[in-house]
Amino acid sequence: MITKIVTAAAIYIMIWWVSLFAVLPLGGDPSHHEAGVPVQKGNDPGAPVRHNLGKKMRLNSLVAFVLWLVAMAFMYLIHLPLPEIR
């Protein structure tokens, strides 16, 4: 039983990590160059003025949870068991 919980958690983490790269570009805040904000030495002028990482992490967690629910439903509907360690 515990291995199924660990496996389901690992699947969620993998989905979360992959969906992060789909969610990060959302929100298209202007870069320092586009906004006309002076760039400090050593910083990239193409970096966004506000990164909104907290908002993007919450959105990513929600997206990953929905995708995880779909994956779990798919696994149980077609009777594809989660792997177990023996």
C-alpha cells in the first residue's frame, strides 16, 4: 500500500516538473529593455521586470494536480496498476 502512495506521489512530482516549463512563460511581463527600466550591471536586459514566481508556482501546482487526477483516473479506468516494489 505504501509503495502505491509513494509511486503516485512520484508521478505527481514528475508531472509538476514537466508542466512547470509550460507555465513559466505565461504572463508575458515586459522585459527591462521593453519597459525602459535601467538595467544594473551584470543583469540581463531581457529578464522580466516582475517574475511573479509565486503566482506561477500556484498555477503550476493546480495544473499538475488536474493532470495527475486525469493520469490516475486513466490508470484505474483501464486497470493499469501502479508498479509495486517487492
